[in-house]
Amino acid sequence: MGVFSAVTMGLAVLLSIIFAGVQKHPFGYIPGQEPIVTVIPVKGTTYVAGWSSLLNGRGYRMLTKSA
């Protein structure tokens, strides 16, 4: 049972890497409005909103000035 779990998890990781590489732009991308990536979150971003956006895969939208 553990081997089956490891194989299916490996397959899921492999597929997510492949699909992320094939995708042209992330969901919600607006042409001409490039996100500004910062090391420190933009003023007004709360601790909970920052972690929520990171864990939901929306970090580029919530933690940038173009959101």
C-alpha cells in the first residue's frame, strides 16, 4: 500500500511539473500588466492573506502591486 501511495504521489508531482511548464501564463494574467515581484509583501498585506495566497498558488496576484 505504501508503494502505491509513493508511485501515485510521484506521478502527481511529475504531471504538475509538466503542466506548469506547458502553461503560457498563470490564471488571471492580464497582458501588459506584469506583476512586480518584491521580497517584502506590499503595504496592506496581512499575515493571513499572505499565507493564504501562497498556499493557494495565487502568490503572484496577492503579493504584488498589480493585484
